[in-house]
Amino acid sequence: MRFMFSRPRAAIPAVLVSIALTACGGNGEGKAPTESSADPAAQTEPAKVVAYSYWQEFSDEYWNKVLVEPLKKKYPQITLEIVRPGKNGTQKLEEMIAAGETPDIVISDIGTAPGIAQLGYNYDMSGMIKKYQLDLSPYDQATLDYVKTFSKDGGIITLPYSTNFIGLFYNKDIFDKFGVPYPKDGITFDEVLDLAKRLTRTDGGTQYIGFDHNSIHFLAGGITRDFFDPKTGKANLSTKEWRMAYELLSQLIAIPGNRFPQDKNKITRWHNEDFYKTQIVAMAGVPNLISAGLQTVPDMRWDMTSYPVFKGYPKTAQAAGGRGMFINPGSKVLDAAFKVVQTALSPESQTVISRNGEQPFLLTKETIDAFCADLPYTKGKNVKAAFYNRQNYPKHPTEYDGLALGIAYTHSLDLYTGKDINTVIRETEEDIDKQVEQLKSGKK
């Protein structure tokens, strides 16, 4: 049985979102966590846990297999209800809180932690982790370290049951048409730039795109994820690392014909679907398409490698987020809520997640070997490339990262119209600072 996954589409205000688009961190493989035979709070009385998920499109079948059934098997006294967001995720959650129907758990991207914490979901699970002897050593340590940055004292206010990755997906038919060798794991941006020049061309009336970079923050993500100077709090995209990304984007833009047909007069946002729908893209550097698009084209001749890196920065790529679970500190069923989180992190649930093409948070030989096992259209593909790079997360995350990301993307499009890099960076920083100040003023 398999499930189709995609990135969240529920609306989350920009100030709540720190996009983590976003290869697997924690370069070691551990053993599956062992559970203590002594449950310090063996709960025998019935308990109902309500979990609010920002992912509208996840089916009951998905939740039953990943969470509900494993929970019922281990803790038959706990009933789990999953609430979906409808059209506006945050609005519905706020309405539930205002109505006194506050969910015990919120499931959202881990990068939204600062905003989710503002809604009251800032419970530090460290005590529960110790109480139930949950060994976190076999899990993705890069993601875990990132989670700890959301708390001043290194507490854990969220735990992801899965992570995401960014990879380089390529169309074999386009490479074969033009006689170009396929890319390999460990590929650099210099090599991608060369391939993009060779593959961006018009043939038979069709304009082929050599490389779809998706967004400026993906290009920069392997070497920097911070939008603000941690000392001044001001936007800072003038660093060496950000400039490397802007220089690369300028070089990609300069390739004749490397622009989507629909962008002739106006640059539009992201073209992930063109890779598998129109199939005019030779290479796409995007988050997990395995479970967010490629399942719709089982006959397409695609494959993948690790996401490109800058020379001198090996095996490090933009972290692509994760599906985090946040607990309400005011919940009347705290122990039961944590047992839901613990069940999601269990080897059984983690294996199901991995088999269906979503990167597990638990990194053991078993979960890694199981990756995509239930997806026949991935047979023979280099899907283990998802684990090749180390996750690179923000060193100094802020609640305004999502806002900054959107502004940086929008201003980066000015490079297409001929603006120079220095002007684009300066105007980006000014716009970010202006909008952040407006938001701060609105909170006073």
C-alpha cells in the first residue's frame, strides 16, 4: 500500500513561516531506539487526543497507516482524531482556540516553529523524552540540532516524524536527445552550469530548459540559511555566501533561452510541475518530487542525484523542512499526546513513511533501505541520493525568515530585467527591514 505525499498548501501567514525547503542530515546510521519495559505513566484510562494538521491533502488512509493504527496497537486506550485545515490553516486553528476547542497537537513544518509557538504550542518535550526514555541518538541529528535552536535553553518544542530533502531530478530523454552524459552524485554547481548551457536549446519547435533553479534560497541554501545579522537584527544578504548564490543565478539567467515560455513577459513563481508535466526541463533542483508529482507519470524516464553543491562546500545542501509535531502545554492529556508523538517516531511508523517515499526522521539501516520500497515507479532509480547530502539549517532562525524568503525571491527576479546584483541585494535588504518594522509596530 502506498500514499502520495506533497508539501503543505494550507495557508500560513508569512511571519509564521520559515521555509525549510527543502538531503538528509546526521551522517551516521544508528540502531533503532529500544523502548523501556517500564512505562512510568502507564495510562489505563481512556484518553482522546486531537491533532490539527496543516496538510489538507493527507488522506485518512495515510494517517491510519502512519499513526492511528500503530497507536491503537500500542495504546488501545488512546483515541486519536486528526483535524484538517480546510482552505485556511491558521485561521481555522485560531478559530478552534478561540472557541475553547484547542487541539492537543499541531502538525506543521518544523520551520514554522516560531509562529506556531506564538499560537501557544511551545511545550518543551525534554521532560517527556526523559520520562519515557526516548533515545534520540538514532534520529537525524542535524534536524534535531535545528529544532533546539527554537528554544533559548535548547529545549525541544517540536519533533518531526519525517523530514524532506532537495535533490537534482533529471529527464533522461532530454539528455539522450542531445547526447549529454547523465549527472552523478556529488555534482557541483559549476558542472550543472555547464550541463545547463548544453541542454538549453530549441529543438523541433520546443524550448528545452537546461536547469530549473526554483528559487534563490535553494541556490544559497547549502552554504547559508540566515537572512538576518544576529547582532543587529537587520537583513543581511551581502555576505560572501549570499553573493555566491546571486552570482550563480546571474550566470544561469545569462544562458540564452534558459527561460520558461510563460515567463517571456513576466517571471512567474516556480515551475516544479513543468519537470513532469510538460517535460521540457532537463534538470530541476527541487524538494522531493518522488511523492509530490512523479507518481502521476509512471512511464517517465527520470532519475535523480544529490543536489548540487558549491566547490569547497561538499555534501551540504538546503534543508527542506520536516513535518513537526507541537504539543499544547495546556493540554489535559499531555502524556497521551506525547505517546502520539512517540508512536510517530517508532521504527514501525518510520519504516512505513520511508517505504512510501518520505524521508524518515529515524536514520537506521532498516529505514534507509526501505526508502521508496512501496513505490514501483522508483524501481531502478537512484533514490538513495536523498540521503547523500547533509541538511543545512539556519544557524539563527527568526520568526521573520518566511517573510524575508518571499521578499528575497521577488527581488531576485529583477536580475532577469537587467538590474545589477548590488542593487538587487540592497533593495532586498531595505524591503525586508521595512516590512519587518511594520510587523513589529503592529504588535505593539
